[in-house]
Amino acid sequence: RYRHPAPSVAALAADLGQEAFTSLTWRQGSRGELRSRFAAVRVRPAGKAVERPIRAAASAEQGWWDGVLPDCWLLVEWPDDAEAPTDYWLSNLPADTPVVDLVRLAKVRWRIEHDYRELKHGLGLDHFEGRSWPGWQHHVTLVTAAHAFLTEQRLAPKAPAPGSPSTRSSTLSRTS
């Protein structure tokens, strides 16, 4: 049991004060830099929703749980034009992770949504109609492998096309 009720993330962010927020750029957009103010602080989350999976994992791994929840990052965004912080993220990345890396990872939501859409519609993640757990695992494994292959192909440098007869001019060049 905790001695005091856990504060909300909004209360934690307000306690940090505006001076704790640093202006950071996470990427170049089509209309310039994407930038906002961020603060990151280590916190220990509270609540049954957080405790249950950690207790289960520790019990399965060690056979017991010491009752202490691990600390994690609380990343807070407070845009210049906002009266208060607008977005919050929790991360279990190591304590020595730079804040700029936390911000960059927090802001890749568009990539995650794009990949999920590709997994569902392009590769058939949502086409499984089986009834067994091993069958579902097999299906998801194959879809994930296909996605990894496509990602690797997209990232690989393009090799120059060899000069094949079909790409050469069919007319002879004449010299006098």
C-alpha cells in the first residue's frame, strides 16, 4: 500500500513548472521543423492496472514479487501556445535514455498506424479465421515475417539495373 494517494500526471506536470520544459525538434516536416516543449521525469506508476501484469511477470520469472513497481519515464508535452500540458507518455526505456530519444519515439505514432494498416490490409493480419491458439500464432508469425521482409526491401539501397537487351535501343547507330 502507498502512504499517499498517487497524483495525476497533470498534477505531476504542473509541479514541474514551465522552467523544466525544454524546446525540442523531433523531425523535419513538409512545412518546417516539428517542435514543442517537453519535460521528462522518472516516476513509479500506481494502480491495479499497472500492478497486475508486473506481479504476474515477476511471479512467473522469479516465483515471487517484492511489491515494488519499477520506475519509468513520464514524458510531458507542453506546446508554446497551450495553457497547460497537452500530452503524456509513459516509457520503460532505461534511465539513461536521452530526452530527445524519448520525444522522437513518442512522436512516431503515424509510422505505427501506417505499419498496422499495412499489416491488416496489405498482408492479411485481420484475415485469420481459425480457432486455435497455435494457428493464430502461426498466422501472425508469417504476417510479421512478411512485414519485416518488405521493410528490409524498402530500406535496402536500390541496385542499378543491368543493361539487358530489352533495355537497349533496338536501332543501330550509324556513323559515316
